[in-house]
Amino acid sequence: MGHAALLALGLMLACAKKEPEPDCGCESKDIGFLPETNAEYGGNGLFEVYNVNANTMSRFYTVCDYDPSWKLSERGNYDYRISGYYKSQCLIPPNRTIFVTNNPLGISSIVVPK
């Protein structure tokens, strides 16, 4: 009887698979840090950041947990200050990436304009 119970326990443990860690999106691990910077808020958690010093194109970040009370920025007005850890963006089926980066962002700090 003892061997059968051990065999049954072993089979149960072997079949109990843990869900794999997500490799993209808000539930995935951090891949980088966005230092405090000015951003334009476009709604639904979407922020646009433009690196004026490097004269590079805008990057977009979608905040994983956004506040619906945040007000939209006027176009071209980078009136929010945000920072946080960003994660990998997911692919859009069928395995096509979007042309503009849009990484999920876990906000560390945010200064909302008055």
C-alpha cells in the first residue's frame, strides 16, 4: 500500500504544471528603467516620451495600472513627469511587431499637472 501511495503522489506532482512566467506585457519581468522624464498623456494609460536632448523619435509607454482621473495633455505638451520599470511589449498576431515601441510600464512615480 505504501508504494502505491508514493506512486500516486509522484504522478500527481508530475502532472501539476506551474504556469510559465509571461514573457511580455504587464505580468512579465522588468527589462529596463525609465528615469523621471516629461511625458504627454494621451488617455487610457498611454504616455508619449520624447528625448529632446538626443533628438530621437517618441517612445510610447502604456501604464499597467492607470488612474482614469488623469487629464489628457494638449498635443505637444509634455506636462506629466513619470518614471518606472518597463517590460517587453507583446507581439501582435500573427507575429508582427508594431512599428512604434509601446512598452508596458509599472509607474514608480508620477507628477500629475494641476
